[in-house]
Amino acid sequence: MHVAQPPPRTVAAVDFAIDAYTGVKVRPGKGIPHAEAVTDILRAAGADESTQVAALLHDVVEDTSRSVEDVRATFGDRVAGMVAALSEDNSIERYAARKRALRSQIAAAEPATTDIALADKIASLRHAAITGGHISARKLSHYRATLRLARASGASTPLVAQLERLLDPV
């Protein structure tokens, strides 16, 4: 049986993430397993390689000591731009304000960034469903606001539909 090898940039992104997360404590359902789940969702939706690479790295700036400039130096402007747009501004203390700013960044970025944000929420909701985990009301509110943003921007219909289904019973 022949297994297709991932493209070299994808392999480099996995290596970058592994190196970045080494020694970093993350919550269950986060870190590299979460990044891979987000990437798998986007791959299945037909996302291009740069979008998949950005998905693998979408939390690396928030969770580790890596910077957007580290991402740019290795993966270029497009991937770095998406990662930057998906990274929260931790100087904004209030949750609702921080998430509002994040959604504004996503809305201002290229359309593939919204697809990554949708896949991120889908992966988190799937993880919670599988593990019996709880997602807070304020986080669900942010997920619904991200879904509204995606609908307004004309984001990937299959990803919008998946997130709608997952949020429906919640």
C-alpha cells in the first residue's frame, strides 16, 4: 500500500510546530493534535497548501515563544499574515473585547483566514463532543459570532454548514 507523502512545506510546518511546542504545556485538545485536526478539516474541504500550513501554525504565536516574524522567515508573507490575523492580542484583558478584536482581524485578512477560524471552531467542538468536554457560554457566543462573520463574508459553505450543525444542539 502506498501512502502519499505530505508536501515539503507541510512537513516543515509540522517540524516547526513540534519544535515550538516542545516543553510548552497546553490544555487537553490544544497544541499539535488540535492544529492537525484543524488542518485535516481544511484538507478535506480542499484548502490549498499555504492555508493548511497556516492552519498547522494558527496557535503557535499565542501558545509558544514563536513570533509572527519567525513564521514569516520560514513560511513567507501569506502564511505569516494568516497566522497574525488568527493570533489574539493578549494585551486586551477583557475576553469579549479581545475576541471582538480577533474577529475584526480575521474579517480584514484574506478569505482563507476565515476558513481556518471556522475549522478551528469545528475541531474544538468535535473534541468536546468526543471527550465530553465543556465549552463555556462565552466561548460559544464567540463561535456563533465567528459563524455570522463567515456567513457575511461568503466563506466556504461546507465549513459554515459543519459549524452550524455542531452549534445547533449546543
